[in-house]
Amino acid sequence: MTSAHTVRNRPAPAEPPGRPPRRRALTLRQQESRAGLALLSPTLIIVLVVVVLPVVWTIVLAFQRLRLATLQREGIFGRFTLQNFAKVLGSADMWSSLGTTLVYTIGGTVLSLALGLVAALALRKPFRGRAFLRSAMLLPYVSPVVAATFVWEIMLSPQFGVVNAWGKSFFGWDKPVAFLSQETSTISLFGWHVHLPLALLVVIAFEGWRYFPFTFLFLIARLQAVPKELEEAALVDGVTPTQRFRHILLPQLYPVLALLSVLRFILTFNKFDDVYLLTGGGAGTDVLSVRVYDFLTAQFDIGGAAAQALVLAVVLVVFLVIYLKFFAPEDRA
């Protein structure tokens, strides 16, 4: 012990002249900081490569007049300009497409939430066959989008679709309806002729049908967590089912509904494959994401497509800020 104590307290030998001083040992906090950075580095690298770099690359492209034929000649950093944004924002088709996108997004979000809420309320109590119904209800969400759109195209076909066959047999339709290629349809309601955006309504219906299981899963999980004592006390007080839903269940679902509204809005606003596979963006369903695709593949305008994508992202950010500012639930300490 005496020898070891003597060794620990022995002063460090002086460094010979001309030799760099030894590095001091790291403190415990410094060692923990370095270990934390080492653990976070893989995640940071993945985020940089997968998220940050594509965004930066899109911004760079949006400020250049690049076409697919001139991309190799112009290089990565060519002449920067605002012509792409002037072209995109000055186009009347862009604002029309934005209006179509908002109608499609709001309609699809509301429909998927409504269907999910009805399904969750219907399946919250145990009964025979509930597990099978729950599983079957997830089929639209887990089915490949190509298969789902193909089934809808077959059902709605004006030549051999079952919907038109039923329409002729039970509703007396005099001619088949082209649901996916007819932009408007006129119906008579109490003597008024109402023009409906037929193809857009079909696409909204597909969106609500395909993604209501997503909202169903969230809502059924929240409903299962509602304390039974609340409903039992309401039953003792003699409240009606409507009052029980309005004053007990709905307040419990508000945070989940708010979160689902934002998620579905963002996902539907960016939706491309469903619309493109059903209608190809025609018949009044030219949403912004399809328009970006057309800029890139039909016009070969890389800069215009990037500018259009940035406009799409800015609109989403604006809606997200509005939600966080006015509608997001506040943290209560």
C-alpha cells in the first residue's frame, strides 16, 4: 500500500525539451458526451443522407432552369433564377389544382375519420365474431394499392361493372355512368339541377374507404381505455345514447381525433398513387402531386417540378403551423 500511494503522488516527469506535451485525461462528463455523440452518429448520418440532402437538392433544383435533356450539360450548380416559381405561381392551372387538392384532402380526411369512428363505436363492445370483423376491416388498408384500385376500376366500369349493372336493374339508369372518366354529373334535387364533380367524389370515396382502418385502430384503442365507471354512472342517471356519446365518449376522443386529422391531412395532401391509378389525374382530379409528376415526366421540366414540390411543401407547412398555433392540445403540467 505504501508503495502504491507513493507512486500515485509522485509528480509527473518533466517532458524533454522539443517534445509536445501529453494530452490531459478526459473528465467523466467529456467521456459521456463523446459516447453520446458516437451513439447518435449513425442516426444523424441517416437523417442527413435520407432527409436533409434530398430537401437541399430539391431546393437547388427549384432555382435553376433545368430540363431533363440539359441536366448533364448544365451540371449541379447552374444559373440560379426565379423563373420556375414565376411559371408555377403564375399558372391558373396551379391554383385550380390547389383547390382540387384541398377538396380531395378535406373530403378524404373527413370521410376516413367518420367511417373509422362509426366502425370503432360499432365494434367496441364484445360480441360473437368481433375478432373476425376487426380483421376483415383492415383489408382495405393492408391491400396493395394496385390491387385495390383495380377492383374499383372493375366495379365502376361502364361496360361490365357491377355498379352500373345494379344501377340499371334497381334504379332505372338509362345509360351507364363513367365514374372515373366523367368530370361532372347533373342530378335533379327538388327541382334544382346540381352539378357534382363525379370523378373527384369517387376518388374521395376511395380515399375514405381505403384509409378508414387507420383511424379505426387509433379510435378503438382510445375507446377501450375509457373508464367504465363514467358510462355506468351515465346509465344510472338515465342519459340517452346520443348524450352519452356527446358528453362522455366524444371528449375522450378529441385529442385522438385532432392528431388523426393532422396525420390524414398531411398524408392525403401528398397522395399520388391512388389518384393516378384511378383516373390518371384526369376528369377534374388533377391534384398537386400528380401535377408534379406531369411536370417531370410529360414536360421533362426538372426545375418546374422541384418548384412545384416546394410550393406543395410550403402549403403543408402553413397548415401545420396553423394547427400547432390554434388547434394542438396544450401540455398541462
